[in-house]
Amino acid sequence: MNRMAGNTLLHPAQGQAPAHHKVTGLPGQLSDQEFRLFREMMFSHAGISMSDAKKQLVAGRLAKRLRHLELESYRVYFDRLRHDKAEMQTAVDLLTTNETYFFREPKHFNFLKEVVLPEMRQQANIRIWSAACSSGEEPYTLAMVLSEVLGNRRWDIVASDLSTRVLEHARQGRYTMEDANGIPPGLLGKYCLKGVGSQEGVFMIKQDLRARIDFRQINLNATMPDIGIFDVIFLRNVMIYFDLDTKRQVVQRLLPLLRPGGYFMLSHSENLNGVNNVLKSVRPSIYRKPG
């Protein structure tokens, strides 16, 4: 892996806490009524269903924000969200689970390399959408696979997420060396830069690969923007947060963006049983739109 100078990494700006209505210590406990308000907000805004078991998660993730804003209760914070769109996005970012890693569920990437891309070898351009990209590991994995198989041929990746926080992380392409464990050594050396000096213990995806990915904020529970048609859509590890009706609506929104004959990938723990009968199962968690 090539080395990366200590001053080449970007760091997100730190916000400034307001200097009025100072509140010290921890906010009060999250009441059941307050939890219901945040649960309804997440379902309305993002289609995410939160069980009662998520109450402590909500309390824990928002507590630090309440201290930062020096607010005395979760209810006061919720009331603020109703008229502060920027803070609403911050709350959604904090409450969205974003666990991912490089080459997660590798059978999908092997299928892409061995079946999908050879089928499309006559196409002038290949487009893939990572529709819940989190902090970027999935689209960068896709980019490595496409670069290895297609070389200088044209290909595009759109990577989207609801969370602006993880999208900023993804655009930077900066990760800890522990995150590199899933990347084959040959690809790690070819597509990544190792931090040295003050950046010891981190690595960065090379700029030419980062430039091939278009990162966008997209809410899968809203009208889809004009992002074109795709040969493959990855929608992995996100449907598990939706109820059945929301799953149906999300897949229905995405279907027009998948070309006839295109592939639709879910995580290994997900399926489309009762969700959609247009897409046809090819292998477990892999579906295809009839041509």
C-alpha cells in the first residue's frame, strides 16, 4: 500500500455549542410518551419502525445532543425538531444504524464478478446503485470489483443514504486500518493509501476511485430523484428496519429505476416474500427484473 502524507486527510468541522440556557449534567430520562414521539417521527420521515426495545438506544444517542444544545429535556428537543430542518437531519443521522464493512456478504460481489458483469460485456456503460451505502464501504467495494473486471471501460456507481453524517464520511473515504481487514491484500495495495506520521493507523481510498462514485442523500421513503436507470441495485441491510407495507412501497419506487433484466440485491437475511412478485428470485437474496 502506498503511503499517505500526514496532512492529506480531511476532518469534519466541529460545531459550536450555543452559549445560552446553559444546562449541566445529564438530561432527564426519556419518558414513554417522548419515545413514542421520536418513534413516530422516524417512521414518518424515514419509514423506520422502532420497537419498544429501541427506547434506550434513542435515549443514549440523543442525550449527547441535548447536552451539546444545552436543552433540559427530550420533549424540548423534539419541539425544536418540528421547526428546525437542519436539526431534524442531525437527529435522523444519530438514530440511523449504519453498521457495514468492506466486502460484506462476499457472495454478492462474486456473483457480480462471475455472472453479472460477463453478461453485460457488450454494454457501453454499466451503472450500479448502492441504495443504502452508509459510510461507503459497500460502494468502494463495488468500485474495486468493477475496476478489476472492467478496467478502463465506462461504469458508474451512485451511492446514497438518508444520513448526511455517514455520507460525509463516505465521501472522504478515510477508515481505520482495522476496517481494512475485509479487503484482499492485492486490492488494498492497489486502491488504498496508508497513513503515516500523524495519520498512523488509518488508510484512504485513492482519489481516482473515489471520483468514480456519486454520493447523494436520498430518502427511500420519498419520491425518487432523477438519477437514471441502473443495471444493478444493492438494497442490503435496510429492509429489516421497515414494516411490510413500507417494504412494498420502497421496492415499488425503486423498480422503475432498474432496467429490464437488471439485478436487485438484498442482504442474506432479507427476502421479498409478500413484498413484490415482479422481481424473480435467481439465488437467495438475489432477484432479477424480467427482460
